[in-house]
Amino acid sequence: MKNVISLLIIFFFGFSGFAQNSDKLQKEQKKLEKKISQTKSLLSKVKKNATNSLSELKLLDNQIKSREALVRVFDNQVRVAETKVIEKENEVKRLYKRLSSLKVQYKKMLLFAYKKRNKTGKLMFLLSSNSYNEAIKRNSYLKKVADLQQKQIGLIKQHQGLIKKEIKTIKKEKSIKELALVEKKTERELITADKKIKEKNYSKFKKEEENLLVQLKADERKKDELKQRINTAIKQEIAATQERERKEAEKRRIEAEKNKVTPVKTNVDPKVDPKTTVTPKTETPKKVTPVKTETLSSEGSIIGKNFEANKGRLPSPVTGGSITERYGNNAHPTLPGVVVNNNGIDITCAAHTKVRAVFEGEVSAVINVSGAGKVVIIKHGNYRTVYSNLQESYVKTGDKISTKQSVGSLMLDEGNLSVLHFEVHVVNGTLIQSLNPSLWISR
């Protein structure tokens, strides 16, 4: 019985370990397939435009990387399936060996009982006892022998069931392996096709290197101007807040001093303590309607109203987009050795896509920047989220914003697409520090 229990434990934990790996790979596969589907949709919009664009090259590069990652997932699925098949085949061999041993033992027990059936019949065995206590012990022994035979039958059936289950698992894993190999082959063919398109477009842009360098310098100037304008807007908002708090503190101080002045004598009931009659005037606080926290479907769930506590849980500021330029240094898609720095992330999406707030807060500024359209800055305590390249803004300074509320729509960019430039900043006193937005958005 102990052997069966140990076999069941090994089977359960071994299978659960494999199941976890398989589930993780399946989730990763679905994420990558979704990303590829979104990129394909954007590329189809680009192809409708006759002119080639850098956005198309970036999207193609994204698609190639996603497909290569998917191929690696299929490789891992094949390896997991092969390992599981080997493990299960070895387990079946052990179970067959154990089953054979159990059958031999059971056969011996039956033969022994058959040979001794006349000489040691149950009744004679009990009557030949020297005492009543010995008869009871002999009866107990006979019961144990019968129980042992039944347990042996149970063990044989359990092992037969385990063997059937293991064989079924082996067949399933073999089919998973075969499917993964087919999908891997398909993805490799698609990668080759994407690389050919990328190389064709790349060669066209190589002929226009001088124009690209001029365009790059112009883009860098726009980025610098955008950075300065954002920092200026945040600093002005901080200064305005500090000034407002200073005036409110001064007002409270003056009110407190007024309340300390000795009151004019009036007909007051002498039994009442005059200290209890002097109460400072206070304004009735305005009723603030609480902003409802949203539960976000596949993008995760917002926890409470603390921006920092939701790092990695925030929804994407646009739907169906693809990150074509990441935070920090990015290699230029066509100019070798040229690195472009990004203070946030650029998300390429369908033309005029609506932009939504990633977290509830208050609009601290709406500004116009040359080359970056309208820019909306939303305050979340010590944090700020910035949404640039808007053609139209739906909000104004001072507006209370809820999570996923639309704040504007994007300008049309090259290649029949739109690009959102999204930033996250943290404010410490007068210090403004940019953060990597990819670490804040749910993946």
C-alpha cells in the first residue's frame, strides 16, 4: 500500500509541475499571438498608403521579434512534451513491473489457500485452539489474510488505472509536440517573408540617408522642445499649488488670530462657561463625489487610489497599439550606429485612435507644442502621466479624470497611422524624474 501511495504522490506532483510549465507556455503563446495579430492589423493599414514609412519598418521589426519569440515558445513546448513523454513512458514501465509483481504475489496467495483448504479449514483451525483467547486470535488472523487478499486485488486495479492514465497522457503530449512543430515551421516561413519585406524597404531608405539625417535632427529638436515644455508646465503647476497652499495657510492663520480676540461683553448666562461659546468659523466643506475605481478585464485590476501601488497594473493608454520605440536609447531602424533617446514610449496605432487616462487624477495642464500637437498632463499625487501627439483634447485644466476616460484623439502620422508619445514622471520637491512607462503598464 505504501508503494502505491508513493507512486500516486510522484505522479501528482510530477504531473502538476509539467502542467504549470505547459500552462505558462500556453499563456505566453496567446500573448504573442495577440501582439502579432495587432501588428498585422496595423501593417495592413500601412500598405494601403502608397508611400513607405519608418513606422512600417518599426512594425515589421516588432512582428519579426514577436514571431521569433513565438518560435522559442514552440521549441519549449516541444521540449516539455518530449520530457513528459519520456517521463511517462518510464512511469508506465515501472507500473507494469509493479503490476506483474502484485499478480505473482496474489497468485501465490490463492495457490497456498487452495492447497491448505482441507487440512486447515477455517472451522478446524478455530476448534483446534488450546484456549478461547487463542481461538479469537486465530479468527483475527484469518480475517487479516482475507483483507490482505482484497487489498492485493485493489492494488492491482489501481496500477491498471494508473497505466491507462499515463498512456493517455503520452498520446496527448505527442499530439501537442506534433502541433507545436507544425506551428513552428509556419512561423519560421512567415519570419523569412517578413525579413524579405523589411530588407526591401530598408534598401529604399538607405538611398535617402541624407534626408533621414535632416529629419532626425528636426525630430530631436521637437523632442527637446517637448521635454522643456512638459517640465515647465509641471513646474508651473507645482508653483501654483504651493502658492495656493501658502495663501490658504495664511488665511487660516489670520482666522485663528481673530478667534483669539477678547469677545465684547454681552448678556451671557453666567452659568455657561464662556470658553465653550467661542467657536472658530469654519467653512462647510464642499461635497466631493468619489471617483469609482474600475476593474480592468485582461489588463489587470486597479488597487485603490494609490498610483504607485498599481505599478505594472495600469491599462494601456490606447487599444490595439504596438510599442515601436521604447524608453531610453533606441537604435535607428535604418541609420547604422545612430541611437535615438526617448523620454517615454511611442505606441503606433490606427489613425485618430482615442487616448485614455491610465489612472484617475486631475488634469494639471493642456498645452500646444509644435510638432507634438496637444499635450495633456494628468496629476496622480506625486506622479504625472503625459499624453502627446493629440489632434484634439477632450479635457481642460482642473478636470477630474477617471481610469480609462478618453482625454483626446491622435494626430495622423506617416503611413496612415497615429503615434502616441506617452511619458510617466515622478515629482520630488522641485525635482522631476522621468520613468519607464513600460514598467507601469500591464503586460
